[in-house]
Amino acid sequence: MICEMCGKDVPATRTVIVEGSRLNVCPGCARFGEDYKASTASGAPLTQSVIEERLERRERRMRSKDIYAGTSSIEIVDDYGGVVRAAREAKGMDLEQFASLIQEKKGTISKVESNSLVPDDKLIKKIEKALGIKLTETVQSGAVVGSGGNGNKMTLANFIKKS
């Protein structure tokens, strides 16, 4: 008989469980596994539970993780220029008066109001304080990215390039 583990030709083999697989091995290789009769007498089939456990661990490893899930960031509102212009006009100031109030150039304020210049944090704070408005908002990021349809399981379609 041939040992299924090392390939030696031996007069007798023993059936053992090696990492969830049933093998007929020589007495020298039998030390790497458990006796097959002892493992089946203890209860449920060992091979099926080991396979299921490994598949579950593999599935957990294969899931995509979003490292930014649950984080938030502060971003400027979409139409910040319109908000600044409306607030400035509501206060009754023209562009020059407002620029001198916050000690900025008239051209800079004009560019901010036309949405062609995104103000830095320092300028945002000045504008917010002078006009009593809020130009920033907290944005939550983080939808968990899946690995595809079909219950997030890998299929052959994940590897085939469609033309």
C-alpha cells in the first residue's frame, strides 16, 4: 500500500484525519493527524465542521472594509458664494465696505462670491463672524463597500473581463 502523505510503499496503512482530510498514511506520518475511528466516535463528522469553519473565516477575510466608515469631515457648503452675497446684501453693505470690514481685498471677496475662489479656513472664519452665517457643514462619510452581488461571494464572473 502507498502512503497518501509521503508516497512510501508500506505493508500497512492507518486511516487518520489530517487538517480535516481523511488519509491512509504510514505509521511514520500517522503522528501528524488524529485516529479516524476516535474522531468519528466523538460526535459529528469532523471534516464537515472544519470545512464550514474555514469557509466562514475565508468569507470574513474576503469582505471589503471601508476604513473611513463612521468618520466625518467638515466641508464648505455647495453655493457658498451665493450665501455670502445674500448675507452681505441683507446687512446693507457693498463689496468695498465688506472687504474693509474683514480686512481683505475687494477682488478676493468678489472671487469668493462668484464661486471661483474657495476660501481657506481663516477667511471662512472671518466671513462667518462678520455676517453671522455658517459656511461649513459636517459631512458623514462611510457606506460599506461590498464585493459585488450574489451575497458577497466570489464567483467566476468576478475574474472574467467582459468586452
